[in-house]
Amino acid sequence: MTKLTVEPRDCAACPIRHNAVCARCEADELEILEGIKTYRNYEAGEPIVFSGDDMEFVASVVTGVASLSQGLEDGRTQMVGLLLPADFLGRPGRRTAAYDVVAVSPLTLCCFRRGPFEELLNSTPHIGQRLLEMTLDELDAAREWMLILGRKTAREKIASLLSILARREASLRQATLTREASFTLPLTREAMADYLGLTLETVSRQISALKRDGVIRLQGTRGIEVPDFERLLAETGDDADGGPLI
Amino acid sequence: MTKLTVEPRDCAACPIRHNAVCARCEADELEILEGIKTYRNYEAGEPIVFSGDDMEFVASVVTGVASLSQGLEDGRTQMVGLLLPADFLGRPGRRTAAYDVVAVSPLTLCCFRRGPFEELLNSTPHIGQRLLEMTLDELDAAREWMLILGRKTAREKIASLLSILARREASLRQATLTREASFTLPLTREAMADYLGLTLETVSRQISALKRDGVIRLQGTRGIEVPDFERLLAETGDDADGGPLI
DNA sequence: CGTCTCGTTGACGACCTTCAAAGGGCGTGG
DNA sequence: CCACGCCCTTTGAAGGTCGTCAACGAGACG
């Protein structure tokens, strides 16, 4: 549970340089950012902030996966955001966290002190423009997710999650989707259940069913092989053409 | 099904002047906006755009209610956005609609031609800043909605929707929430079901149950009276303090 | 080798959907 | 003015999907 603060690295060599909130920054703007940034590392399962906490920073995910969750009085919880590399954490203009944030896998954040970051947001248009674009993308993703939560069956939910993860995996590697795909699940069964509004038992059962029906193959519990991606897509229930965002 | 184009009115007299995307604009910026805006009216139930359509404008809702919906192959649909007065319709930088948009009640839009609006977005920071703020608010609302869709029971879903509508009703009138509240539902049972990921029969049954239990009273089918707002909140299942956005 | 976490599988029951029918409210037309 | 039809809503009965409770299996680690 140790929070390690690493020395800032060079932005030019950053793996998320061209996708994160700083994507459109010029050299001089990057220089300012370098001055206010710090890296933080978290272990899998480690909480980052709790809902209601004061957040003294905003951040970009450099590597790893984090989740945003909301809960009800009696302990039921729903994941409402899944942050992958390049995604942005925190809301400019609001100091208190609205969600519980947890590192799902080993995680590295590039943290910016709130005050200077918000000044930069006002003084240079590039960061605000990029943040708007990213926020609109997240809103689209949230709306696709709402369709999954509200109207899909358990089997369709699992198929949808797998296809989303396969797509993101491919785009991180800058590869195009081929007929067959394989990737490692970054989530436990419980986290998948939390994402999909199911119980972990139902998740496990439906994964077994998809495997039994030949839609996927398993390598251990986390390795997923998709022999025919079209077949998986057919299981999502989605409209053929429109399809989720590419 | 007639689409009436009304002469532009004076921005200074606009009912949503201080809440819409133009909220932070100076007099000179408003003047530019006045030059590219048009009003359009729609009847209740009238479609505005279909997913995949080319959208030549973006718009602010002036009066009335519109919904954004997504559908599955077999006809199941899920509402993914509810646009009330001052809310923004359309995404800068994307010409094709990602959702079906329908007027839920009689509706007036203040439409801006896409090209000039996007130029303005780049040339003046006030519009972009406000749009970012509104988009972040929508993202928060979408996440609260995801918790409702994924984890709440039918009864809790209905109570949540009623409390959200009561809150918005109060904020539109600039009133503070009192112990008792009353408002008119802007949605049919079917639209409520679409919002909550339920069937209209379940919606009807749960409204009857809340009425039987004295949580609400009905005036006709659309009029809702809440004798004790705390009692309604207790039915939402939400964490007592955190509570949804105010 | 024991323990702990994560995952799988089974039995049962609750909640919600599906299918069906009937009850208002309102406008149109006789 | 009343009757009729249409749409929205309510209510009932039956069935299916998924949640709950429980037991067991597999791999990691000390």
C-alpha cells in the first residue's frame, strides 16, 4: 500500500503524449506542464480517493487501469467509469471527488497540481479544447454503457464488454481489428460484474456459456481468445451497422 | 408534423440566457450568435433527427423536453439523454447524429449553423469554457443514471426519477426544495420506462405502489404531489448524505 | 501443506417481463 | 349532446432471467 512518487520523466518520451489531455500542447506549454507534474504509482486494488475527499490534483492515466464507482446505502456498487491509459481523472473547478476511485491494476498517474493546471486551462486554449473533446468522448461511452445496463441481457452484456475491451486493446497497440483477436482481461469477475450491473456468479456463468458455445476460448481465467470477431459482435445485440464508436 | 421557423428573438430577453451555452458571452459575442441562429418548433412526439443523419446545426433547448435514444437490433430502446431548457444538442466536430432525438413535449430549439458556431468556438474562449462545464455536468448526470440503471430496483428507479424531476422543476423556477413538492410529469409512462430500463407496465405498477403507500399522490396521470420529500428520498436507495448533484 | 483469494457450478426463489384484457380521458363526428 | 374510437394507463396471471445462498475447485504464497 505504498504510494511511490517517481521523478518526472520527459514528456517527449511519454507513451500517452499524443492521446492525453496534453495532446495538442506546444513545446512551451509542455514545459509549463513538466513543472507542475508528479508521477504516482498504485498497486492493484489500492484506493486512490474516496467520494467526498478533497482532491488536490487532477491527473492522466499513464499505464494501468482505474475505476470510478458509486454506491448505494446498503452496499450495492456500480462502476461508472473505467480509466485506461491517456484518460483524464478529476474535474477542473471541483475540489471534492464525486466517486470512489480505485486502481484496478498496477497504475501510474501523471498528476498536476490543481491550481496551476486550472490557470493553464484558462490561459491556453489547447488544453481546454482537448479536454472538451475527451469529455465528449467519455459522454458517448457513458451513453453506450447506459444502453448495455438498461436493455441488454446478461449474455449480451458480457459479449459487449469483451468487444469493447478487444477494441481498446487493438487501438492501444495501434493495430486494426482482425477476424480473430486475443487479449488479457484487465478486470476480475467481480469488477466485470460491477461494470455490467450483474453479480459475479452471473458473469462467470455467462462466460462459461460463451465458451461452451465456441464464441470465445479461455487461456487461464484472464486470457480471452476470439476466433471470430463478427460472431462475438452478433452476440452483443447491437444494431449491425451503427455499431458502437470505433 | 410541421416544422415552423420563427424569426430570431432578442437574446437579452431569452429565458435561458444565463444557463445555456451562451451564458458567459459578452454583448459583442451575442451579436454574432444572433446572426447565425434560427428558432425551430416541434410538436410532442415529433422526431428531430435520426441516428446517422447529417446534422447541419447544433442547438439549445429554449422550452420543452427532448430525448436522446439508442436502440438494439430487435427494437429494444434505451433513453440516454433527457434535454431540458438550456441543455445543448449536438456535438461540435461531428456532423452525423449519434442518437435518435425526439421532442417529448412541444419544443423550441435555438439552432446555430454548424460552421459559424465552430468558428466561434475556436475564436472566443467563453463558449468553449461554458460548453466544457455543461458537458462535465452531463457526464455526472449520466453516471448517476448508470447507477440507477445498473443497481436499483424498479421501485427505487421510479423514486429516483421523481426526485430528479422534482429537483429540476424547482431549479427551473429558481425555487428551493421544500418539504412538500408538486409538479407535472413531462414524460409518458412509456418514456419513463425507456429512461429507467423498465417496461411501461412495471412503471405503472410501481407508481401505483408508491401511491398506495402514501409516498406520492396523483392528480390525474401526470400530476405528482410529494407530501414529504425526505420520504421520497428514502425510497431512492441513495446514500443519505452524498446524494445526487444538487 | 495450509490458507487466502479468485473463479466455477448448482439449487432455489424473487423480481421483473410478457401476454392479455379492461378502464379512463379526450377529440372527432354523427 | 352523446357516441365512438384512439391513446394512454392500469391491473392481472404466468413464466423466465437473474440474484441469493452454498459448496467446491484452482492457483499463489508463505
